[in-house]
Amino acid sequence: MFVLFKLGLSAEQIHFVELVGDCTRTPIIQAITKQVFEKTELQRTLNSLECVARGASLNSAMMTPHFNVQKFTMEDYNNMPVSVNYQFIDLETGVAKDPKEYRNFFDQGQKFPLVQQLKFDNKEGAMTIKVDYSDSAQIMPGLPTTIAQYDVARGIRKKQDVPGSSTKLAIRIKNNINQIPELERVEMTELWTEEEKIPVKSASATPAAPPKEEAKKDGAAAEGEAPAEEAKTPAAPVEQ
């Protein structure tokens, strides 16, 4: 049995208050709910002892491809704003630079799971990342506000000697399905330009026409022609 209240919002901004289990039978819980929503009566049409089991069964069926259930949309509400603090280290001196803060990196009212990025130009890592609850987060007194802290090493560059090369650093932080912020991935991308000389082949020259055959000598037969027969002079008659 548990009670889930969305705190810090006006009555107009609150969409619902979910009361689960036997606590819905508690008179003081019903009285506070009526006061918040300015209602005279509450609707209690679902068996309070079965609502958790039914909700878990419905969610399991929606996540399993072997079942076909009616479409039911659930939107998780982030009630704890989260800030991200980061601090780079000077690559030459090794001295930590001034820390910077990205307030309300995950703001109150956003849906989760959700992934957001921080992007930096010409950075190679060598930094510290700390994920904290924001000052406006309503957490119990005495609990630590720091969620996690990460040390990111310096990335290895392979094209550092190439003139004009640069880097881009991307930090992905995820508010996971359990509403726990975590560092998902850090990526460093190198950008450079290379010039490559490609030999260009010249067009092949047109082959020269074969030389014409010299004129055949008189009396010589041309190739493929039969030789002309010589004219015969008739013999003179012989006198008897």
C-alpha cells in the first residue's frame, strides 16, 4: 500500500492523485483528497486490493508481443528536478578550472525515461561530472543531494598533428525508467580535412592512319586482280 502525491503544484495543475491499496479506506486520506481537489465525493469504483495486481498485469501484457490489449497510455512525471555540474581540467597544467552548473537539466514536469546531451567544442574529456538534485527538489531532510559523480578521462586523438583538426565532445545523461539520472555515454569526435592527390590519366591518342600503298609498277598486278593477258599479234600467212 502506498500513496503518491504530486507535491508543489496548484490544484489546477494536478491531474490526479493516485491512491492505491487499503489506504483509500483511511478517512483522513479521503478528507485530504477532497480538500485538495475541492470535491464533495470521491470515485472508488475499483477494488483497492486488486488495483496493483491489475496494473502490473496490464503493463506486462503491453510490453509482451504475444498479447494484444487495448491501447492505454501512461506518462511518468518527473517530480525531482536535477542539475548537472561539470568541471574541466587544463590539459597543459593539470589544474582544475572553475566548475559550471546546468540548472534543472531535467526539469520538474518532464516525462521519463528521457535522454539529454551536453555538447562542447574543442574538448577532449579530462573532466568531472556530478549529478545532483536541484535546490527546488523536495527531498526528505537529511538525505544527500548528490546522485552520482563521474571522472571522465582524456580522449585519445589520432589526428592531432593534422593542421586545422578539431574535436567535439558529447555527454549523454539519461533519466531512466526508474527516475534515476545516470551518465549513459561520453563521445569525442575528431574532425579534420585531408588532401589527396589523385593522378589523372590523359586521353589516349588517336592511332595514325596506315600509309597508303605505293602505286604498282607498270605490268604488275594489283593485289587480288588477275594479271592481264598480253595481246597476241596474228601470224602472217605463209605463201606456198
